[in-house]
Amino acid sequence: MRYIMMALALLVFTGCTKLSKENYDKIQVGMSYTQVTDILGKATKCDSLAGMSDCTWGDEKHYIKVKLVADKVMFMHSQGIE
């Protein structure tokens, strides 16, 4: 019974994350920050300087990173998402 509960908890946890390959594939160059947050939710971290932003969703092992210039996606990268 304990293993079944652990398996269900794992399924619920992984099913609720917005860090997925499917959501990563929705992000396109030229999208605004607001459009990206509509897909991924609020960023874990954003650093901005002179009209450029580096935003990260997730942690060191599982993340989606987006670079924006003038509030438009210029580059995106992911690691550890499925």
C-alpha cells in the first residue's frame, strides 16, 4: 500500500509541473515575456540589464532558460525536462 501511495504522489507531482518538453516547444522566438509566463508561469529567477533579461524556470538540474531583448524572446535553452 505504501508503494502505491508513493507512486500516486509521484504521478501527481510530475503531472503538475509546467517544465515539460511540450511547453518548451510552445515557446517561440519573438514571443513576449507575458506570453512565456502564460505557458510556464512565473519565472523562478530573472536578471535584467540594459533592456536584456535572462529568466529561468526550475532549478540547476531541471530548467528552461529564456533570453529576452526588449521583452522579446531571442534564445531559449532547456536541461533535464521531458
